[in-house]
Amino acid sequence: MRRRLALGLPALWLAPPGHAATPGELLAAGRHVLLMRHADAPGVGDPPGFRRGDCATQRNLGAAGREQARAAGRWLRSQGVSRAQVYSSPWCRCLETAQLLGFGAVTVEESLGSFFGRYGQEDASTQALQAFVARLLSGPSDRAPILVTHQVNISAYAGGGVASSEMVLVRVDRQGRPQDTVRYAPPPLS
């Protein structure tokens, strides 16, 4: 049973004693987002001359990556995420990962796009992501915010490197700035 602490502030959920809040419970509280690195896509970066709108020119998920994405969706459901609003980088490997999570329609979000190989864009990209997160959490929602993006974006925003399909739960302030994080290893494949 959950208890609510009323302080004249937005509702804060307190877990019963001895109960660690699940990712689903934290995401429902409205101060967290879940960032996920796209699932396994063999190689590094994109081939020379790739085009964002043409998946045939990009590095894409392999069979193992598709299974990783499905496993991540199953794991999220086991952690209490029943409804999610999934946002994705425009890159095909992120879009496919986001779709395979199995939460329905996916929204492309430009601030989740990779700046790999264009590191001069890191600050502007990270600021755009922060502003997006602030807007995303500024109003009520009944869906868990899941953001599928790239290693460079997660590292710049939340710190530390991440493996394919790894997830980082980020508690943010009202300006979308990360306050603290919890990392989740890629779920085991079934």
C-alpha cells in the first residue's frame, strides 16, 4: 500500500517500509525519466555518407539487438511500467529499439539525436535534451517517459558510459537537470 505525504507540494509517494520503489513507481511520480541506449547494433558510429532518413545507409540492429529490445520491454513491464510514452532519436537503430519495447506509438524527438563524431555539438545537444525533459515533465501524464537515444547523449546528460540496451533512471529538477541516477544493466534474454 502506498502512502502519500501531503505538504502543499505535488504529491510525493512514499514506499512502505522495506519496499524499494520500482522504476514504474518512480516514473509515475513525475520527476523521473528513463533513458535507454539503443539495443545492439554491430559496429561503431555510422558508415560514411549515411542519411538519417534512410535506414539502408545506417548502422542498424542485428538479431541480438532486436531480442535485447523485446527483453527490455518485458523487463519494464515486470517493473510496473504498464503505459509509456516512448520518445526516440531519429536514427533507425533507436526507432526500432523503441518500437520493439512494445508500448505503442513512438514519437521522434530531435534532442535525442546522436552527435557522435560532431562533439562540438555536445553542449547544444545536451541543453536541448534538458529543455525537452523539463517540458515533458511540466504537466501531468499517465504514461512513463522513456527516451531511447545514444551512448554519447546519455553520457553527456547523465554521466558515465552505457552498454547497448542499458537503462538509466534519472531524477530531474524542474529545469530538466539530472539530480541523481540509477543504472539498470541490459535485461537477460529469455
